[in-house]
Amino acid sequence: MKTYEIEKPEGKLGVLIVGLNGAVSTTFLAGVFAIRKNLAHPVGSLTQLGKIRIGKRSENNFPFVKDFVPLTSLDDLVFGGWDIRDETCLEAAKYAKVLDEKDLNSIADELNSIKPMRGVFDQKFVKRLEGHYIKSAENKYELMMQLREDIKSFKELNSLDRVVVIWAGSTETFIEQKEVHSTKENFINGMVNNDPDISPSMLYAFASIAEGAAYINGSPNLSVDISAIVDFANEMNVPVAGKDFKTGQTLIKTVIAPMLKMRLLGLNGWFSNNILGNRDGEVLDDPGSFKTKEESKLSVLNSILQPELYEELYSDYYHKVRINYYPPRGDNKEGWDNIDIFGWLGYPMELKINFLCRDSILAAPIMLDLILFADLALRSNMKGIQEWMSLFFKSPMHSENVVPEHDLFIQSMKLKNTLRKLMNETPITHLDTNGVEQIVEEYDCYE
Ligand SMILES: NC(=O)c1ccc[n+]([C@@H]2O[C@H](COP(=O)([O-])OP(=O)(O)OC[C@H]3O[C@@H](n4cnc5c(N)ncnc54)[C@H](O)[C@@H]3O)[C@@H](O)[C@H]2O)c1
């Protein structure tokens, strides 16, 4: 059996956030500061509250994930990042209105001490925003080099060996992979020649990988999901993961759809509607940015239901996703799902789900888990696409020759078995051993 060597999480871990002044980022930072001060519990975080079974069920051994794998402690995280708004994280958190004033007051100094570096921005990619606090240069290659300098200085200033960069910036307009994205050489030439299909998020990703920093894409932007950048990550021994945090409606979709398939219940239609009033909602009100999000949200059902295998159940359903910008609700998104299904003899039934959630409250713990797991991957010499982190994404990155895994419970098993494997423990298959001892021996499994 292959054994893994994991470097210990010594020293500090640098966390650079793109979109540092956003609602998700400031809610994440506020939470980490409050948890460090014992003012809050890390609710929603797998790395902080999750447990993992080790060994046979009869052994009753369920350590915390954070005690089982060597993760960086929250006290050892150092934060920085970029934005296109010149304000401290405290000002930005107040603007976002996700957290109450009393909660912000107790960590005001910490939030006030963090301010972004100037971002790389092009309004062509985010029509609804204007960037006033941005870098300028001759071409995109020079902009990327400035981002590399930022990462280097941040490392030097804070005496850091390891950095994770995470995109929690706005959703860019929809683009597809083209020739310029196919190889590193084409991409570098494209940056030099200001190719219009190279977006700011791609420049952040390229710069991070060039500096040996793990890169996570929390939005649906194409960004790191192009051959040139994935190949570059493999070449540089750097892990990458994405895309689009799986927080509300899609989280639910990836639980309900596997259930329908498991019980062989058919689907006639699935209408997902949302109202959202924060800045993200405003950005997504632009058709280009919405299309990027829509593609990410739509991809889920087909890959779970596999209409090519279950023609009579899933080959003819109507799937619609709407996001409506509705300012009065702020960050408190409301999602409605109407699901038209059919059962025995084709008799129709309906399922209605109304989720009154809080977007940034759901996304913040995911951000923490992704950062800590990306650092673990970095220290474990895991490079390229990290499919085991699919659990956290709406549209998980995957290798060319496989389909993405969307089923939440398979994703969870995949993640936990990867952690077991990393720690040289046997993966758990949940095989029922009654009467199949022979198979159990053959597969060396536990149950
Ligand atoms: N909250 C959720 O549940 C959720 C789920 C999945 C994905 N996301 C994605 O996470 C991202 C952040 O969401 P949010 O609600 O915090 O949005 P937000 O609008 O509050 O924050 C985005 C921030 O990014 C900054 N920004 C935009 N372009 C930038 C650039 N090129 N460089 C640096 N900074 C830039 C903006 O100024 C803003 O401060 C969005 O892409 C959103 O679609 C959020």
C-alpha cells in the first residue's frame, strides 16, 4: 500500500483572498476572529466540528477530523488579499450587513487591521461593478507579474512558507475554453498580447500557481478550469480546486436528486427560483454573469440522474433556474424549488422546498474548510485538480476522462476515504459482510 508523507503544519499559513471586501470574505474573517477569541463555535465547518470513523464499526473510534489529519490551527492563519474597493474589512463587513453590529464590535480591531491590495479588474468581465482601486500596466502579463510580486511581498513580510489563494470575488461573465487557454505557451502569449478571452480571475490563478500557492475557485468563473492552468499546476506541484461554493439550493438538489434516482422515481420538471438582494445578486443580474452561474447550477441534475442510463425516468424533464435581484432581502436569499416527479404507473407527485437561508453564513465555513484542506494537499505533495474536495463545489473540477461527482453523500465518502488513505488507514466501503466473507477478504475492507 502506498504511504504518504505529510509535512507538519509548522509556522503560519498565508491566506490571500481575492474579493477580500466581499460579503462572504468578511463573514468568513469575522467568524475566524470570533472563534479564535472563543466568542463563537465553528458551526458548519467539517474541519473544525466534523468527526471521522476509523477502523471497524465495533471499535467505536470517531476522532475529530482536525485531530486525525494534521491541519493548520486557526491561530496560525495570516490574512491578506485583493479587492477593487479601497476600504478596511470592518467597513466592508458593515456594508455587507450580514452580521449584527454587536458581533462586529467584538472583533472590530482585527477586521479594521486588514485592508486589500489593489485588484486586477476589467469591467468587461463584471458589468455591474466599477473598479476604482485597481492595478494598471501595459498588458495582462505585466498585471499577472504584479500579482506575483504581491504574493512574494506578503510571504516575506509575514515570514511565510505556505500560501493558499482563494477566489471569493464577483462572478465574471460567461466564457468558454478557447485556443488561448489550451497550453501554457498560448496562455503566456495571450497575456502579452492582451487576449480578450483572458479574464482577471485567470491572472490571479496563474500568478498563484507560479508562486507555488494552492488556488481555490469559489465562484463559477472558468478561471482555473482551463488546460493551460491545470497543466501548469501539475508542473508546479500545486493543488487547485473549484468551482462555485455549494451552499444553498444546489446543496439541497444534490441530496434530493440522488434519492429520486435511488428509488427509481421519475422526473418531469424542476423549477428553482431565488430572490437575493446583496451585491452578488446585483452582479448576477447581468445576463453574462448570470449565464456563468446558470451553467454551474444546471450541470448538477443530468450528471446525477444519468438520463442516458435511465431513459424512461429522466430523458425528458424540464430544468429551469432563476435568480432574481431583490434588494430588500440583502444577503438573506430565499430559494423555492418545485419538483414534479412521477411514480408507480406514472402517477404524478410534487415536492416543494422553500429554503430561507443566509448566503454568506453558509459559504463562510466552506471557505475555511477549503483553505485548510488545500494547505493539507500542498503539504502532502498533492498536485493538480483535487477532486476529493468536490463536496464543497456546485460544479466540481474533474479530470478530462471522468464525469464530475455531484451526489453529496458520495462526495463525502470520497473526501473521508481520501483522508483515511492519506493517514494510511484503510478506506471504508460499507460492504455488508453477512455471508460474503470471501469478498471481504478479497477486498480487505472493514465492515
Ligand atoms: N454566498 C454564497 O452562498 C455563494 C455560493 C457560491 C458562490 N458564491 C460566489 O462567491 C463570490 C463572492 O460572493 P459575495 O456574496 O461575497 O459577493 P460580493 O459582491 O459581496 O463580493 C465580491 C467582492 O469581490 C470584489 N471583486 C470583484 N472583482 C474583483 C477583482 N477582479 N479583483 C479583486 N476583487 C474583486 C468586489 O469588489 C467585492 O468586494 C461570488 O462570485 C459568488 O457568486 C457565493
